[in-house]
Amino acid sequence: MIFLSTMQIKPVASETIQGLSYIQSMTQMLTEEVTDPDRRQIVVWASYAQAIMSSNEFRYID
């Protein structure tokens, strides 16, 4: 949903897989650092949103 909201296009399968992989990886990486699961989820999704907004596709939309 965040991809669609920011990019205004539906993600292709590889982008969906890559996004889910990013979310899972960040969640695992932050498990010890951010012990509150609700807070961890916010941090992970904020990080994903920043990653999307720093992509070339977002920054240079035709």
C-alpha cells in the first residue's frame, strides 16, 4: 500500500518481494534494539517509507 501511495503505480512482483524482504530483515535486525513490538513496527515502516522516497523512481518521476 505504501508503494502504491508514494509511487502512484502498482508494484510488480519483484518489488513486492523486495519490500517484504526489507520489512522482515529490518524487523529481525531491530529485535534487540527496539524491544517494544509496536514501536519496532513503526520504526521499520518509517525506514521502508524513507527507502522508497530516496529511490530514483520516486525522486525523478516523469
